Amino acid sequence: MKLWDSFQFSDQGTMDETSPFDDFFKLTRTQRLYGFGICFVLGFVISLVSVFMIGISLSGFAVLYTLGNIISLVSTGFLVGFKKQIKTMFAPVRWFASVIYLGTLVLTLVIAFTLGIGILCIILCVIQWMALFWYCASYIPYGRAIIKKVFGSCVDSVV
């Protein structure tokens, strides 16, 4: 971990050694990475399990999928600290992803519980996941640039 400890990040809410977990706890960089990884994977697994609920209960699917995504969102709090995450969630670099993500969280639940239109819930869940992915990438230095480059290369190779 010597190489990792030599990095200093301070770009709009990305990881830095001075941001506390919250007022009561201070976690090391390694502990924050474990917290991030565990929450992100747990959220992904819960969202994946929710897929099996589609045929049984649309509202159950929506609740599990949304819960999984919220746990994944909490994972970024481990990287930057929860206070700092809330403060930077609507920074210019993240506001679009944040609004889309939070809006689709609410819309998914509303559609599932009121209208019960399965295909619309699935479309909203896909948008929800993409917004969360884009939001999380903003906390990783050069994360969005790497994603753009990878997907740009994929599109270029297909076209």
C-alpha cells in the first residue's frame, strides 16, 4: 500500500486523507476502501436479487432494487466522508447525475406502487443504475474520462 498512500486527491470531493468519516470516527484510507467495496458489492447483490422478484411482485422488485442502489450510493460516503458527500453531491460536476439518480429512485417506487407498469419500472431502473455509475465515477480521479475513453473505443470499433 506504499504506492496508494503516496497519492493525494483533492478534486471536488474525491478522496483525501484529511476528510473524516464523520465527527465521531476517523477511518484510514484502507478502511474507507473496504467500506466502499463492501457497500458497493452488497448494494449490487441486493439489486441483482431483486431481478428474481419481477415476476412475483413488482413493488418488491422496486423496493429491493432501490434499496440496493441506495446502499451503493452510501458506499461513496466511505471514500469522501458522508458530510462531504452531501455537500458535494450537487457540485457542478455531479448535479446532473445526482438529480437523475434521485429522481429515478422516487419515480421507480411511485410507478411500481401506483401504476404497476413493469416495463417502465425496468427502464427507470436502468437509468437509475447508469446515473449511480456516473455519479460514483466522479469520485474516482479520471474515472469519467476513463469511462468515456472505453465506451468511445467500443462505439468506434462497432461503427
